[in-house]
Amino acid sequence: MTQVFEIFSLLNSIIFALISFLHVYWAFGGKSFFLSAIPKDRSGKLIFSPGPIACLIVASGLLLFTALNLLNFFSYFPKEYQNFNKAAFFLIALIFGLRAIGDLSYVGFFKKVRSGVFAKWDTLLYSPLCLFLSLSHLILGQII
């Protein structure tokens, strides 16, 4: 089981680091993939338009998740911090589980608006990735 934990921790770290760097790229004016990462309503209008500060806040959170997974990968958490580790992984699992379910309108597996570039990528990549991240953190936190 230790190998499974190591694989999940390392894979999660890579995923979080890549997504974090993408948010930093957007914060500093990068445009690639930006519009495919934001949902649009039925008329084609963006649901929200995150600015540089919002992108950097998200990037910081993702880097924190990267660090937690790397600490777990290197078995750095001492026994007395196991409750913190379990709580942190449960919180990450909750965040990404809720994201996978979505808002029931524009985001997640149960979205109503299924047309457009974002909706396509959300169905094919974003929501399944969030589900994977949620389940892997439930396993890492030994919650399931």
C-alpha cells in the first residue's frame, strides 16, 4: 500500500505544480488556455473574469497542495502530525470533490450548459481530474 501512496502523492504533486504554474502564467498576462478554463453562459458571456490577484491566490493554494503531497511522498509527516495530514487531505478531497460535482449549471459533472469550449474540456478533463484528485486524497488521508 505504501507504493500506492507514493504514486498518488507524486502524481498529485506534479498535477498541482503544473496547474499552479499555469495560474501564475495567467496572472502575468498569459493567454493560452485561459478562455477554455472559464465557463460561459448560454449567450457566450464569461461567467466570471478572474484578475491577476485571483490567479495568484489560486496558484498559491495549489502550491500549498503540492507541498503537502511532496511531504507525504517523502514520508516527512511525523506520527504526531498524522491528524493534521488526515485533515489536510480530507479538505483537499472535499474541495475537489465539490468541484467535480459542480454548481449544477456551468461546472462539473452535473452541469446544464454543455455547449462551448469550456464545457467540452470540463467534461473531458477538468471534472474527471477533480474527481481523481478528490479520491486520491481520500486514499492518502486513509479516509477510504
